[in-house]
Amino acid sequence: MPTARGAATAVARTVGLLVLCAVVVGCTVWGADRWGEAARQQALTEEYERLHASPEPVTDAPDFPTGPHDLVPFLPGTGSRGDISVRIRRAGPGEGWRITTRYRLSLSAKDPLVSTLRAAPEDFAEVAYVLPGGYASAQPVAYLEPGTNEDGGDLAGLPDWCTVTQPTGKERVTVTAEHDVTADLGQGAQLNTYDLSMRVDDGDDGVVPRLPGHWTWSMDVPREWGFQVEGRPDRQTGHSIRFRLTHERGTANVTPMLITRDTSEPETDDAARPYTGSGHQALLTLLFLCLAMSGALIGLLRTPKTTHGLRRRARSAALGIGVLLCAALAALLEDLYLPNWSVLGWLWGGVLFTFADLANEPLPVEAHVQGAFLGLALFTLPVLLTGFAHRSRTESGAAAGPVLAVASPALALVLLAWAMGGGDWTGTVVYCLACASLAAGTVLGVLLLPHGRREVRTWAVPLAVATWAAVASTIVLQALPRNMAQQFAGASFTYTRLALLASWPTVLVLLAPWVVALAVLTGPRLPGPRRLLLGTVVITALLPYWNPLHDWVSPRLPPTSDLLIQLTGQSPGDQMILGVRVMAPALQTIWLISTALLLLRLHDTGTHPGTWGPTARGHCVTLLMLAASATVIGSPESWLPYWTTGAALLTAWAGALLLLPARRADQAATLHALSGAAHSRRMAALARALLFAEGRHRFLTSSRAALADASQPAETWDEKWRGLKRPTAADAARETERLRATALGGSAGRAAWANAVAAAAATALLTLPWTAWTLWQSDGYSGIPEAITVGGGAACVWLAHGFTYGYLYPWLRGNSPVTKAGWLWTVMSAVQLLLAVPRLQVPSGATTLSVFLLLAQSTVMALGLALYWEIRLVRRADLLWGHIRNFRRLSSLAAPVSAVLVAAIAAAVTVLATAWANDVTAPVDTPSPSPTSSASSSAPP
């Protein structure tokens, strides 16, 4: 029974742990707020410099200013400049699309317009009317406002309020205004054309002249939208466009169009369900993954010969995953009552955020969450893994040296961010270092209390270092700094030389912690220089440089922006992607390094014949789980929205436990411990028993005629029959089955690692057709990690099961190679079919063919591996395969099996030929002509 003192101690420890977590979270939040505010200030400064730097020669038009008397007070003075930006975003589930038009003016402090707008901010619509592109930006959204037809007039769609700001000691004044409208638009809908070359009527039989100065117009749309453009923009990507409006500007028309289905249309209740349902399925997949990981860790507790320390650590890890599981369930329940919660959308979608938006709004909460996830995944987990691995090897406490080596890239990241941001970030970087040091110091001080347990004190340094890395990396990765300037007057703003030089090592530092952890944990296998060479090669191989994201990055930015937006979701100074797809490169790196470390651990404990490591079963179960999660890790935005992905992960875990039952541990250890000589004796005994059984079978067959014609007396027949029965036991069938299970169920005196390599090589050869076909059909990947996890996802499942087949062959369910392969086929096929659902969103004929080919490839792999393994076991005893396998019975099955195979091949060829013929003979769809400007301008509201 627990005593009152023990209960009070437990409560005090729990409260202390909560307070410690609160301090760490508080330091992170303080540093993140300061960092986000610094990023916003830098955006404001760059926008100010962009609007006021490199002034153009002022050449007033002959008729400037002209027009009726009531427009003169609203015309900007000489030297004015400004920018108009249009942004289309989803308003929310079931709320249509939000079109935001932002106006930003830079005026001289002596301009009379400043006094006018200060006294009457509501008159900004009159100013926006005469700005270059102002009236053109209002017309496409004017008809979307209710009541426009009644009293909208020429000022419909223009802002009715503005904000005037003037920094202390500055001679320039910034005027900002914004106009929002929400519209319910379906697939194929388009807004009226933004005619930027249109001249505005001055109300007195004339037009407002084009104002001198620097005037720009830009539009940014999500991935569901596209452009129809007439004229030559200054910059255009897949989802953004920018024009510079000058005196010489010719035709400049932009028509935004909704090119994909809007899943948030509120027309019916079913229209809004895909968004919520996909989010719930994504969260369900994560729940299944956490459940499977927890089950795999709990499985370590039931493994024989598990040390007490490993059991305790497994319980702690399982408890932590259980807490995360409960938190995810709570989030799911909360989401049922808060449909506008954005986290589920983050799990399966993506949002584009431009750094220029920081001038008007703070850093979104998704950026903070994404930075925290990236910091934990890239910089914190390798530190914890290094400490745990070192502790499990030595049992003397986690060493500080390896942990500090793995955490050193976090410090390098902070310093490189300082170099990329410039001198304006000095105070912010110091504040970041102070917050991280305060959090780490608090953890270190609490864990080193004199009354604490010794085991806790041994973890003080690793946990403090991990805390420092987590806080520092989380703060930095929410918004990477950038320092941009003009190389010469009139040029675009680009990175400074120091920022450009610092961006290259920043890319390498993001992947360095896991590579350093790999180099540290490889131990004495490689000397120092070779470790450095290995680290360089691995980092280069992990970079996603095969398929750059040109549509997301401005061409004026360096190549490192393309790498940074794939690794962190940020192109500093340009765009930011907020979504689970940003986590893919980090997760791919973790998957590859974890798989490599797991294989190294299996190699260390499986190179000696007859022995396994105490956690061999747990490691193989983890390997099967990693293989099943490869496609989810490689492309989470494609696999998370399907509930079948979570079912596949759960099936992989349950199937691994089914293949490796815990009750077979002692029997498996006995069979694996058999030497080569013992295996030869048992194989010879099995061959002898099968030989006598075959002799009895032939004697019975051949003696029928002799007994019928009385050429052989019954007494002679009885004597021969007893002679054939005498060498075997009374229960010959049971004895043969026992010999078969012993002779064909062991490792043949070979090491587990040698068997695993042989089985994996055979699996790779047997599954080569499918692997080559999937890689050939792929559209291209960002790099080696994505090619392995996504393109080789099915191959990873086969290879992991083949590796486990060889490594833990005596432990697998079944008594012979064919029986064990049959269980292997059952588990593999279920996992493969569930994982193939996202790939099979094609017509039913192709789906049926794909499923057939997938099952056929799994069958070939399982049957081929079983027969190869049987031959391998028989040849180890210096016997021929025919001594064990009855080819007469196999030949009797040749006719029906051949008929089935011929029919299946004929069906497959028929389907392929039909699909090919349909593709060849199908009529070519003639694309409809693009709508003209006049047609698009008259689109119905």
C-alpha cells in the first residue's frame, strides 16, 4: 500500500514536472514572439525601402494635375509611389473565397493629400479611384458586394477607410487601406478581368492622367486558382503575378479563374464534408500510428531476456505515446465542435503565406506550430536518440560529448540566421539565445538537485542540451531572417552578399544533426576522416534538389531559396508554405537514418551463429512498421487523408505480432542455436524418414497386381511391409512432421544477419519487375529520400518482410519454409492493398489490374522465397533438393497450375490490350477557346 509520504512525494514531483514544462514552454513562447515581431519589423523596413528607394526621374505630364476641381485634392503629389496587392484565400470550410485588396501609398510628409486623409480617412475611396490600377482593382469585386447595383456608383469595391502612419524622424508617410469581400464560387468560375491599362474617367469628359512615380500591382492566388494573362508582367509564378504600372504600360489584363473544385461550397451539407472528413481521416491515421508504436514498445516488455532497464524505458516510452494518443483524441473531439479549427487542414493541405503580408498581420499560428515541429524533428530528436542509444550500450549514463556534438548544429543555425538577417537582428538573436539558455539552465538545475535520484541526474546534461536545441531551433525555424537590398538604382531587391553566403551552410545545417547522430552512433566502425567523408556524402544525398519548386520561388532569389522552401517551407523574403507537406523532407531524413541505425543494431546483435539480441523481435517489428509507414512519411499530404492508411499501419503492427508470436520464443531460440552439424543430422533423419515413406507408398502401389494374381504370397508381403515400417516410429506421420519442423525450421547453423541478407537479396530479385515498373511510371521526385520512401514504398514492405523472414526465420509462425511464407504473404498482401488505395484513384479496370498485379507480385515473392529457402536449408546439409521435395507430386500439379496461369496471363493481356486500344482509338478532345476579355468582364455575379 502506498504511504502518505510516498503519495505526497509523487504529487510534488508531478507538480515540479509541470512547472518545469511551463518554464520551457514560456521561454519558447517569449522568444518566438520576439522573433516574429522582428520578422514583421524587417518586412515593414524592406517594404519601406522598396517603396522609397531608387526614385525615378520626375517628369510631370503636360496635363498634370488636370481634371475637375473635385479630384485635385485627392491626387498624390510629386514623388509619390504605391502598391496594390490582391489576394484570394479560402474564407473557411463552407464559407467560400475571400478576396482581399490592399492599398499602400508612400507620400511626402509635405504632400497636401496627407492632411486631407488625416482629417478624413473615409475619403480614401476618392484617392484609390485615381491611383494607377485602383479603379481596375475595384471593378471585378464591386458586383460581389450586396447592394452595389442600387447605390454603389464608381466608388463601389474601394476601401472606405485608411490608416496613416509616420515613423519618428521620417519625411515619408505611409497610407494603408484594405477591402474584403467574400464570394461563393464553383468550379470554372472566374472573376471579371482586372484591366490595368484602363484609363479612368475624370468626370469632365476627360481621363485621369497616369501618375508619375513607382506604382506596382500584384495578385496572389491559392493552388485551386489560375490566371489568364494578356500583356507582359514583370514577374509571374504558378500562383502569383506582378505588374509595374508606368506611362508606357500597354495591355495588362489579368483574369483569375477557379480551375479545381471548391470543396468548401456551402450549397449542400455534403459539399463541405470532404474537408472535415479528410481532416478526421488524417488524424485517425496519426492515431493508428501512435497506437502501433505504443504496441511495438509494449511488445518489448513481453520479450524474453529483456533487461530491467529496457523494460522500464519501454514503459516510459509507451506511457508518453499514450499521453500523446489521449491528446490527439481530445483534439479530435474538440474539432467536432470547432469546425473552423485550422490544425486538421494543416494535416492534409497547405496554405501559402507571403512575407509581405507581415506588414499588415502578425505571423500566423500555423507558422509557430510548424516551426516547433521542425525544431523537434530536426534538432531535438537526434539529441535524445544519441543519449538513449549511448545509455543503452554502456548502462553508465549518457555521455555529454556525443550529445553536445549532435546539438552543435542548433547553435550554428542561430548564428547563420543572424548572418542572414544582418545587424538589425543582433538584439533578437541575443534574446533567442537567452531564452534557450534560461530554459536549458532551468532543466539542468532541477535535475541536478541534491535530493534527486541518481538515474535522473545522469540524464541532466542530455535533457538540458535537448531543451536548448529545441527552444533555439523552434524560435528560428518559424521565420528565417533575410537581408535584402538593391544592387543598383532601379534593380530588384535581392540577398546581400553575406546573406547569400550564409544561406548555403544553413541548408546543410538543417540536415546535420541526424547525420552527426549517425556518425556518432556508428562507433569505432569508421575512423574520424571517414566519418567526415560519410557525413558529407549523406548530407548531399539527402538534399531535395532533383525537382525544384520553381512555381513557389521568385526567379530573383538564389538557388538556396528553393532548397529552403522544401526543407523548412520558407523562401526567406518571398513565400512561406504552411502545411504538413513541409514536414516531408524532415520525416524522410528521420526515416532513413532511423532505418540505417536499426539495421546497424540488428547487424551488431546478429553476426554470431546461434545467438540473437534480447530485443531482436522488437527491432524486427519496428522495422516492419517503418517499412509500412514509408509512403506516409514520404508524402504525408497524399496518404494522410485516407483512413486506409491508418488501417494499413495498424495491420502492419498486428501482422508483425501475428508473424512473431511471443510464445514461440523458447522454441525459436532452441532451433536457432542448432549448429551446422546438428542441422545436417536432422536433415538426414528427415530424408531417411521421407525415403522410407516413399518406399512404402511405392510398395503399396506396385504390390497390387502381384497380390491380385497370387504371384506374391501374403506372408512375403507382410514381411516386406514390416521391414519398411520397422526403421520408423509407430506414429510415422507425427514423427515425420516433427523431423520436418526441426530440420526445416532452424537457421542451419548460420548467423541471423547472414540469413537476413540472403533473404533480402532474394526478395529484391523477385520483386524487381514491380519496383522497376513503379519507378518508371513515376513523375519525378525531389530527391533520393522521396524516391526511396514514395517510389519504393511497396518494395520497402517486401524487403522488410523478406529481411525479417531470414533474420527471425525460426521464430516465424509455421513449421516449414512454405508455411512460413504463406503467413508472410497474408500479412504483406493486406498491408500492400491498404497502402495502395491512394494510388488506385483511377478507373475500375485499371484498379482491378493493379490489384491483380500487386497480389501476383506478392505471391511470386513469397513462393519464390519459400522454395529458395528450402533449397538453401537442404544444400546446407549436403543433400539434394529432390531428397526432401517430392517432384512426382509437384508434376501432378503442373497441368492445373499451368492452366490457371495461362488463363490469368490471357486475362491480363486482354485488359492491357483493351486499355491500349481505347487510348489509341479514343477521340482527341479539342480544347475550347479561351474566353475573350469582353466575355470575362461580363461574367455573372
